[in-house]
Amino acid sequence: MVGEVRDNPVKQALSRGGRARGAMGIPGEFGHRDYLAAVNRIVAACAAHAKAPAIFAIDALWAREYAAKGFRLMAYGVDQLLLQDALGRGLDLLRDAFHEAEVDKGSPG
């Protein structure tokens, strides 16, 4: 991956991804020391070659964590997670509306 940064004058960013962890034999292990060391090498290689390290942040925690590591190009969200979050907020709004209507009915007018 690091050679990919150095050897490609057209590529302006390098994204770390799930395939990298799979190739390392640690799929899904975001906290694994080998994965974190690779992330640090990517950030250093990008800095050395004036490239932007990139990430697909699935939530605000990832965005903050990887911004702190030096990632400067981010895509946000996974469709189903964004929809799930929006639906959850909508259902909360409806629950609150029904609760308020019930409270208003019980209070003297």
C-alpha cells in the first residue's frame, strides 16, 4: 500500500480499507496492533509524498479518530446505517409527539 502512494503520481489519496485487514489475516480487527501500525505507515507515506490519507468513516467516532491520526479526506456513512439513524430519529419524534398529545389530553384545559 505504501508503495502505491509513492509510485503513482496521479493518485492524490490513499484509502485504508477492509481488504487490507483481510490480506493481513485480521479481518474486522480495527484495534489490532498490526493494523494500527499499517495505518500509521500510510499516514507517514502520504505526508512524505504530499498525498491525502483517506477513510470511509461509518460514524462520527471513526471520523474523529481518523482525523486525529492525520486522515484528511473522508467519505461518510454507509447507506443502511444512515437510513437506520434517520428512521430512529423519526420514530423518536413520533413517540414524543404521541406522548405530548397524551399528556395534553390529561391536563385540564
